[in-house]
Amino acid sequence: IQIQLGANVKFDKDGVTVIAEIDGEVMLVNGKITVEPVKYLDAVNVKTGDIKFVGTVIIKGAVEEGYKVEATNIEVNGIVDKSYLEATGNIILSQGVFGKGEGYIKAGKSLWAKFINDTTVEVEENVIVSDSIVNSNVTAMKNIIVRGKKAQIIGGHLLATEEICAKKIGSPGGGTETTLEVGIDPRAKNRLLALQKKQTDLTKEYDNLELDIQTLEQQKKLRKKLPLEKEEKLTSLKNRNNEITTELENISNEIESIQLHLRELKAVGKVKVENIIYAGVKVYVRDVLDEVKMDVKGVTFYYDKSFSKRGAYEPPSAVIE
């Protein structure tokens, strides 16, 4: 059979094995073996199921609730419902995402969207939103920039190493808790919080085990000997306590090294509000809290000599197309 080759493929040395020259989808185009770098879909739903593709996925319609899309780059022209999107590169959402508290978006580069609602977002570079970020947990290793007519952040927890910029932040009357953090390494900060929680839980478990061990030791003292079942339980409790001691020591060392890393961070970090930031918003600059007690207009929050300070509004430093 005469094998016809299309775009982005070549023969191996044996003359019969066909090798892809780029990442993409293998297709027969006009009878020729071809690798297309882009996969086009009308929507992601029950018909398509989850999508996993090495290359760019362009979705004309919506990503429906409960589905997963994993690719190099992802573009969605419709609404993204409560789903899971992960790209090693960029994600572009022409509309936005309604995560319903469980949606998750992860990008190895940046995310562009019209709006982000009730969603967890983690990106390695920037988050650029044209309308609003509402009740979402957003982590960016560079900047979070909300720009456009509304350009507002309402509720949720946003962390960025460099800057968070918007026209409006918070809500009148401070009904929704809004927390912003800049000038820190978000991943290290999240790891620190997870370790501190684990440390608390393990310490609690250790204390409870100590009480149980003491009770059994007391019984052993009085009776000279414990029943086999209780003796085994005592041994098991002591072994677990030894494990916890080692684990707590490791956690303590890691916490110390993360805290040192955070203190040495060179990123200054700024929060820039063009229009208004409402009372009740919590702004952390390099771990220093500045809680907004009264509405403030046109302001930049920055770090200076161990203090969080406020100055006149400055436009975003990053130039992002």
C-alpha cells in the first residue's frame, strides 16, 4: 500500500513507520496521514466525555458541569460550568466560569476570562479578567489584573506575588469577606498553611495518645500485668506516638525553611485600586495586614520598612496583551 503523508509527519528510517513531528491529533485528511496541532470541539458534554489532548483544544460552545479538559492550551467560547480545566500553557475563556464552589482551573502560563465566579484558580503567570472575580480563590505567581468597565473583585481570597489591580474591590457594607495577599510566594504560603494545620492536628492527636498511654501505664502499674489485647494496644499507641514525633520534627523544619524563604522574598507586591475599595476588605502586603476600616478611593497599598502603607493610585506595572 502506498502511504500518503500529510502535514506534520515523516517516515522513520524503515520507510513504513510514520512519526509525528509535532504534538497534536492524528487524522486522515484527503487520504493522507496528518497531525493537526489543534482539536476543535463544538462543546464538552455527555457526547464527548472528558478531553485529554496534547495540543491546543478550541471549544466553540460550553464546557458542561462535571467534565474535565486537559491540554497544552485551552480556548472556550461558551460558558464554563462547574468543571476541571488544566493546561500546561494558556487558558482563554471568552465568556467565563460558574464554578459553583467546586470548579477548578489550572494553567502553566496565564488565564484570560470575562468573569470568574465561585471557582478555584491556580496559574504560574497572570490572571487577566475583564469583568469580575466573585467569591473565588485565585492564586497567581505573577499578577491578578481585573480591567474593563466593571473590573471588580467581590469576596474570596486572592494571592499574587507581584500585583492585584482592579477598579472596585469588596462590597458596600462589607457583606462578603474579601482577602487579598501580595508580595509573597502563594505556593509557599499555601504549603505553609497546610503544614501548620497538619502540625496542629498531629499535636492534638499526640496529646490524646499520651493520655491513653498514661491510663494504660497506670493500669499496668496497679495490676502488674495487662491483658494481651491492652498490651498490644499500648505498644501500638507508643509506636504511633514515635511516628508523630518524627513527623512533627520534619514539619517543624519545613515550616522554618518556608518562613525563611518568605522573609527573603524580593517581590514587593502592590494592591492597586483605581476607583474604590470598600470597608471590610483585608489587604496583606508581605504578610502585614492593612484592614480597610473606611471606603477609600484611588489608592495603592504597598510595603515599606516592615509596614503596609497607602499611596496614590498607580496603574498596573505589567504590560499584558
